[in-house]
Amino acid sequence: MAVRCAILDDYQNVVLKVADWSPIKSDVDLKIFNQHLGGPDNVVAALKDFEIVVAMRERTGFPRAVIEALPNLKLLITTGMRNASIDTEAAKARGVTVCGTGSFGSPTSSIAIGLMLELTRHIGYENARLHAGATWQSTIGPDLEGMTLGILGLGKLGNRTAAIAKAFGMKVLAWSQNLTPEKCAAAGVGYASKDDLFRQSDFITIHVVLSPRSRGLVGASEFGLMKPTAFLINTSRGPIVDEAAMLAALRERKIAGAGLDVFDIEPLPTDHPLRKMDNVVLTPHLGYVSEQNYRAYFADAVGDIRAFLDGKPVRVITQ
């Protein structure tokens, strides 16, 4: 009898096209969920009969209560090797193996730079106007060249973003809790204290991982330090920024605007105030959504399932 496998949150209906599923075809009965399942009760109701679940990043959460309510679950796969929405200790206690996948490149960096370009040069806005019948240009914006980019977090994504920014002719500064001037020098960027980073930067872009110490890292005091002409870019995780403080800063024009790819609640509620602000550019968590990344994710998901069925799990996060 085939093992039942659920693949979640395939919003673009591409999962079966970006990977070769034939290695598990004879052993696994696949069901694709193209719509977000919603809250925990809906997740449990939809998945209670499945032995294997493939989760797309953190779109659907698996806290302890959900894991304990899925009696048939044996293998939980997340795209990528880190997923804060999975309670791995609960999975281990229940005997559920959690595996991850590889990924491709640093696609989030291009989204961060794209948000900066939209906030300054209004490419998407002017494109929409021309398609709607407008005669010609209506905006004027500053060039990124000569601006100062402040980076929170100089890991893989921070380094890649810094390299792109320098190619645009931007001055780059960085800060994080563990960052040293020596690490900044090795990356070819300037080191700044946290306060100086917010005071001096024309853009602040966030590239730290969400953790207890980074939650609310950017709040009212940080927005108070920023120039009224400065912009915030967040392609990391919504809760790193205090949402209430950000909304106040945007409403009161304490900062010029924000480019946001991540939010406290995802999908972003249709009545959320951010959707109505004219100084905010919004994208629906596109940071990891690239064709190459999806191919890497789901090729490895197939490999994870095959290895688990063969009794030799790979890319194990916990078991």
C-alpha cells in the first residue's frame, strides 16, 4: 500500500514540474495543497491521515500541538535546513523524523536590492502607469550611487547584499551583536555601532536570523535615529521589526518609507494597514522564491523521501 504524502503551500502549482518525482512514484501517493491551510485546527484536519508532509519554508507551522495531533506522521520535510515554525523537540518526542533540503544561491539579496530600486526609481509604479495609459513619467527619485547602506547582519546574505550594493556605488556599513571590525574589513565594508548605523544610513536592510534576541531588534528607538529621508528594507523575518513602531514611523513620516518582503502574519491579511500606505513597497515573501531554488528544494525532498523509505534518512535535522 502506498504511503500518503502531502505537499503544502504550492501556491504557484509548480512542485510537480520542478523536480523528477519518479523515484518515489510507485511507493508514494502524493497530494498537493495549492492553498494555505490556515490555522492549526485546519492543518490537523487536512493532514491527519498523512505519513509524510513536505512543508514549504515556514508557510505552515508545526508547533507541538499540531505534531501531537497527527498520529500517522512519520516524516516531516522542510525546504531549507532551518525552519523556526517546526517544534523539533516535539517531533523527536513523537518519533517523527525531520529532514531538510539544500538551496541555491542567495536569491533574497536580489529582492532586497529590488525593493531599494522600487523605493527610489519607482520602476514598477511607472510600469503600471504606462500600462494603464499614462502619457509619460511622473516621478523623480535619487540614484543609489553615493547612498549609505546599513546592513544588520553580515552573514551569507548580508555579504552578498553588500557586494551588490558596492557595485551600485553605495557606501556600506554593517552591525550585528557578534560582528567585529575585523570581519567587516574582510568583507570590504565599514563597521558601525548600532546607533551610528541607524543614524548614518540611507537604507537599513535586515539580514539576521529571527531568534529570541533579534525579535523586536528594530523598534521605536531605532526609527527615532533614522533620517526622515531613510528607508527600511526587511527580507528576513517580520518579527525582527516591531510592527507597531514601524507603522507609526511610516504614518508620521519619521522615515521616508519601507520595502517589505516579510510580515508578522503571512499571508498578509487583506485588511492590513500596510496595504494602504503609499510609502511602502510590498512583496509576498519572494526572497526564496526562485526557479533554481525550487528545483533544489524539491529534488532534495524527493531524495529525502526515497532515503527515508529505504531506511537511510538523509539531511536529518532531528529524529
